[in-house]
Amino acid sequence: MKAFYSDHFVLPLPQGHRFPMEKYSRLRVLVSGLKDIELVEAPSASDTQILYAHDPNYLIKIIEGKLSSQEQKEIGFPWSVKMVERSRRSAGATVAAAKTALEEGVAANLAGGTHHAYRDMGSGFCVFNDAVIAARTLQNEVNSKLQIAIIDLDVHQGNGTASTLKNDASIFTFSIHGENNFPFKKEQSDLDLGLADGCTDQTYLGALNQCLDQLDSRFKADCIIYLAGADPHEEDRLGRLKISKDGMRIRDETVFEFAAHRKCPVAFSMAGGYGKNIDSTVDIHFQTIKTALRFYEQH
């Protein structure tokens, strides 16, 4: 299985910034010890690919450093040339994973899941929306008839994804998230399920199975882009849900099983994770990678 990484394109952050940037390099070190994984440096998403998802004026502001202080505050990162390169690479990794998955069945981005980025603005630590860029790139560069499902299991709703794709019937948006969590103004995905604070494994996994059944009855996907957020985990400081480590593994297996049963390629990204201890977040992301490896070796 190929896993695309971009952590060595560092986004410089002020001392004490709450985004856990180091989780990506720590994850790559762990993944490098697995056999049957090929680590590949992420390519950079091109302007053309970014523009499949984003407004030209927004892209120009990002490239030229013309974001206002309020726009930078909304994103949560200070602008820098390195921020632009890092964001391109993170999106490029999902594009590469999606193209690889079409040929090989599955591929990973060791970052990504930047689902709060809207067509014309960034938000919530997200500059470019990698899932939308990847889905539209497959349609524009591989096969225009591809039907793509974005399964977003980050604990925060994929508001930017839902908004950008609201009039696009060829890409199905599906989000299970904390109802009372950020973003506090939700957008409308094709399928949304908001969960109460404190939700546990049984409720979460039951809801996931019901939603996947709904997805299957409403949409026939040729490819899945899966946001495997670590933040539903019980030790996440921003998550508010109580999903155990085992529950997180079953969640991932459920998505891979759903895809495999329908012979549907899967490109998956790590998405969010803000553990009280960064080790717990890295551990959940690493479990997702190991779960994918084990599942696809058996199938």
C-alpha cells in the first residue's frame, strides 16, 4: 500500500500554537517500520487542480500573501510561503492517493482531511479542501463519469466540503460528527448525522452502519474518499465523544468492508486529532493505517 507524506514541508507556527503539527512526522516514523507500505513524498497540487475546488481570487490571495488578518485568523495559521507549499502538498497527497487507489484499490495520505476550507475562504486549520480537489481531479483528469463518495468521519462536520459540493450530484457528501461541536453553523451535506456529546461505541457504530446503508441506497460510488479523523476518540480534547480505541478500529474496518464489498477503491486521509496527549492521536492514526493494511492483505 502506498502512503503519501508531506510532513517535511513544515508549516511554521508560533510557540504554543494548539495545532499538533508534529503528529505527522511521528506518524510517518511509525509507518516507515511497517512492511508492505511504500512511503511516497506527496506531489504538489497544481493551480489547475486547486481551481477545480476553489475560487481564483482566493487562490491568488493565498499565493501572494494577500489574506487579511481576519482571514488568517479564520484559518488559524499565520500566512507564510511555507504554509502555501505545505497546503499544496497536503492536497496533492490526497490527489495522488485517489489516483493510486483507482489502480491499486487503496492508498493513504498521512495528513489531509482539510474539510473546513470553503470555495472562497479557509477555516479551522484548513487552507485548501483536499477531498474536493481530489474528487474533482479524478473527474477532470481520469474519468469524467466517476461517481465519488466522500465519507467524513472526523468529529467536526465537513462544512466546507458540503458547501462547495452542494449542487454537484456526482459527488456524495456524508458526515457523521458531533452535533454540538465546531463548526457551530453546520452546512447541509447529502447525508448528515450529528451525535450527542458523550456518544459511545454502540451508538456510533450502529449509526455508521445505518448511514452506510442509506448511502448505498441513494448513490452508487465508483470511488470513496474517506476522512479517518482520530478525534471521535475518547481521549481527544476537542472531540466530546467517547469512542474507544477498539471502536475506532471497528469504524475503519466497517468503511473498508463497505468499500471492498462494492469493489470500490478507497483513498483515505488522517484528518483531525487533538489528543490530550499527542501520543494517543498518533496511535489512533497509526491504527487506521495498520487496519487498512491488514484488511486489504486479507481481501
